[in-house]
Amino acid sequence: MHLHSDPNPRPAIRAEIETEAPGRRGPGARLALERRRPELILGAALLASLAITLLAFVLPANLLKLYPVTDLDAHLLQDAGLVGYLRVILAFLAEAVLYWAAFRAAGRTGSRLAWGLVMTGTLLSCATFLFMAPFDALDLYDNLFHGRILGIYGQDPFLKFIANFPLDPFFQYPAWKAALSAYGPLWELMAGLTARLAGNGVLANILAFKLLPGIFHLGSVGLTAVVLRRRAPGKALAGALLLGWNPVVLYETWGNGHNDMAMVFWVLLAVTCLEWGHFRLAVLSLVGGGLVKFVPLLLAPAILIAGWRSRGSRPAQLRFLLTSVLAAMALTVAAYAPFWRGLATLSLARRMQMFTTSIPSIAYHLLTPGVGEAAAARWVSLLALAALAGWTGLQTFRQRDDDPVKAFLEIAFNVLAFYLLATCLWFQQWYGLWLIGLAALLPPHSRRTALVIGFWVLSKQLVFGPLLVPPMSTQAGAALWMEPLLTLAVLGPPWLLYLRIKQLESGPH
């Protein structure tokens, strides 16, 4: 028998030869590459994002070099001029594109490799922003010093001013030396412990007071993943990325050290408790958030009503309501007990005198010439509070969904959005984190709205603030013109977007 090779092997054999031939990419290799495309996109987006963070944020504002400087507030941008603003604006635009691409890719996979990339990317991004000196506010130093008042001096940050400690090595860093703490007792207890552990090292304290809210950010990512793994397992990876890789959250939390994620965490914990049917724990979680910043307390009635409706009999309903309220009161009393000196402990006076970039701010500046600053502040604050209470009550009592988690998230989104866009007296761009923190758990329209608002409000610091405030600040009666223009520019597009979402929700299904 004569053996010979067939010059035209069968198609299946030829395909196998092409697939395994070194240096050639056959259908099998292309199929493997196609299957790994989401992971490749995630890896590429991560590397590009880290490079942008280093070049646009960390190297120009190197904390390891700038930590001794006591007046960084806005100077890192102002001193760089137009080039500095353009650098940061373009960096955020590029980060947003990469973030969107990574989110889309994460939605198409759930592999272990993808989970590893998302978790590793979250930790690397946090660690990178950790070494950025604060860009847009000195709140970190105020938080740090109030922590020292409790943790180092054993004094009360709700009673003592920063100005009372002129010999402290950090005295030159805070901007609000004549203000008491504006946060709740739970935050101040954590801040006191953090200050005590950090000691007197400047760099050690700055890093510690970034890590404190940063830990809550990481915890929030974990809670988001847990809830989605139960409700929509296919969306869990994308949801974790949505919060873990968000450039605004990373910039404001790990870069600037704002403590808003320490509040958002408790709202997400309440959602997690609801998912397991623990209504009382959900109420206590919101009270815990309210003991950091008061905002989560607005959402507690929604859970009380949902828990009431979940009980089958009137005695069970009354028992649930009574035990929940008593437990919330006990937690509040325990948190305030070390500090309580009457209503002054709540620091309400300071909050009612601060106005910027908001509808109440416009009203305040219009009323001030006629009735004076004190009366204008009082009336505007009370009207804003009444409007917020009315809107919150309307959203709470018109719960339309039998799913308590879905109903609560809808109420939370509507209440927080209304507060930020309509009744917040003193609006700052990092408040956008409140909506971003819930975004992964929201329906698509609301999720997009939350993310767009979170990115857009950065325009206060990066675009409209520099364009409007310095030129007008020297003019007589500037606030009468500046506040409406600044408010319309920063909050106008979010208003329109939110109204569009409401229109879609109320339209035909």
C-alpha cells in the first residue's frame, strides 16, 4: 500500500490545523478572543484610567510633596490657570468614557477573571487617589481637627471651636476655625478614634481621614454586590464596578476626603436589611446614617410604613412600630450622650445661615435687602424645610410597589434628588455622591440620571465657578446676579433631566 498525504484535507481537519498552527489565528483562537473581549476591555480601561489619574490628578497634586502646605484650597487649580482647569476637565471626560466602556463590558460577563479585575481595579484606583492632595475643599482638615478636639484633647467638638486650640500643630490647616462640627455624633466618635490612632503626624492624619470615608466606600461596593447577587445576579459585577470605579466617587472620597460615603453606606445597609426582610434593622441603619449626616432620617418613615404594612395584624403592626421607634431613640440617645449640651449640640444654627448655588440661596439674597440677613435666613430655611417635608411625605405615603426594596429605592431617589435640586441651602458638588451611591440599584432611567447629575455638578468647581464668581465678586450686589446664574448653570440641566425622568415614569407603560 502506498501511503501519501492528502493535499486537500477535510475542512474540519484543516480548521484544527489552522487553529493550532503557531503564529496563525484560526476560528478557535478568534472565538476564545471573542469570549475574553469583556475582560480585555476591563483590563484596558483600568490601565488607561490609572494612567489618567496619575497624570492629571496625582502627579500635579502630589500629597507626598504638598502635605505640609496649609492653604491648598482651590490653589492647585487656580495657580495652574486655564491649563489646570482644562487638564482636569479633559481627564474627567476621558475617565467617563472609560468608565462607560468598562460598565458595558462588565454587563456582558461574570467570570472570575472579570470579578478579579473589578475588585483589583477598585482597590488600585482607591490607592492611587489616596495620594492626591485635596483639590476643591479643605473639609478634610476641618474633619481632622474636630476629631483631634475629641480624640487628642478629650473636648466636645459640638461645644469647642477650632479657634480654641491655637497651639495645635494642625491649627493653620482648617478653613472654618470659628465653626462647630456640622456632623452627627457617630461621625465625631469615629473621627475622634481616627485622630487618636493617627497621632500628630500631618501626613498620617491626612491619609487616615481619607481612609475613614474610604472604608465606607468599599463597604458600599460590597453591599451593592450582595444585594444584586440576590436580586439580579447577572448585574452584580456591573453594579460593583458602577460604584467601585466611579471617577467622581474616587475623586471626592479618596482624593478630597469628603465623608459623604460614610452616610451613603448606611442607606445601602438599610437596603440590604430590607432585602432580607429585617425592617427594624433597616430603620436602625438609617438612624445610623442620620448620626453621620441627617439626610437618611428623611427616608426612615418609608421603612416604618413598609414594615407596618408587612404585618398581618394590628397588634403586630403596633409592636413593630413601638419597638422600632424605641430602638431608634435608644441608639440616638447613646450616640449623643457623650456630647449633649442642649439643642446647640445639633449645630442647626450654622446650617440655617449657609446659602450657595440653590433655589433657597436665590430667595435668601432677594429677601435680605428688605428684611435683613437673619430674618431672610430664618424664613427661607423654614420654607425649604416645609417643602422638603411635604415632598417626602408625598413620596412616602404613595408607595406603589409591593416589593419593599424597589419601593424604598424609588422613594430614596426622589427624596434625595428633590432635596439636592430644590431645597438644599448650601449645595456642593460632592453631594452628587448621594445619588451615585444608589445608582447601581436603581432602574435604568433613574440610574442614568443619578450618574449624569453626579458628573455634571462638578461644573460648579471646574467651569461655572471660575467663570462667574471671580469676575462678579468685586461688583456691588454681585450675589443678586451671581447666585441665579450659578444655580441655573450648575443645577439647571439636572432639573430638566429629572423632570424628563418623571415624565417617562408617568407616561404610558
